[in-house]
Amino acid sequence: MALMQDIEGMLKEAMRQKDENKRNAVRLLLTAIKNKEKELRRLPDDAEIQQIIGSQIKQRRDSVEQFTKAGRGELAAREEAEIETLRSFLPEALSPEALSQIIDEAIAEVGAQSAREMGKIMKVLMPKVVGRADGKQVNELVRQKLQG
């Protein structure tokens, strides 16, 4: 639950600093966590909170893409700032080499031989890399390894 305390501390800090982007990002995150808490009927653990943060980041990346296409640079910049705020709660991202090694271990653990076993691999792999690697990137790397 240390992660939850960090998030609440960040909200207080953002309010003291009058940083609207940071405050809004953290408030939306806390709302998503509260919704998950109601769904689970218990407090989410740190891993579940990291998954929530990951989905919040993914939503904002999609927004940045849409705002950029629409020529709304100021809104895209605001979303980018919120992404950085959310990233501060996640563990450090995996290096490409470390990610490749974790993927190799997951493939060996499952004993996968073809792309048809992609689901089994992802099921084992994603809990190990949650918050430290982009799911889309992981998916592509697994596909490459299974084809090659």
C-alpha cells in the first residue's frame, strides 16, 4: 500500500504547488483506483494499482495521438505532462536486453513453439513486466521471437 500513499502524497504536493496538470492526473488516477476498489470490494494491491496506472498512461497516449492529428498541440502537451506524472509512480522501465531475456524465459517456461501459443506466453509474461514495458511492444517482440 506504499504506492497508494505515494499517490496521495503527490496530490497534496501538486495542490500546494498549484500544479494543475499534476493535480488533475493524480485525481483521475485516484478515481480509477476507487472504481477498482468498488469492483474488487477491497483495496487494490500495488500490482493492481500499477496496472491501473498503465491503462491510464495508455489512454493518454491515445489522446496525444488524436490531439496531434487534430492539430491541438497544447492539449497534446498537457496529456504528455500527465503521462510523465503517472510514470513517476511506476518502477523503472526495462531495458531492451532485460525485456528480451524475460520474454525468452517466459517462452521457455511455457514451452511455446509457435505463434498459436501467444496467449499462454502473454499470460505468464505480463505480470512480470506490468508497468515496466508497453504491452504492445512486448506483444510484437514475442511475435518476432516465435517467428524467428
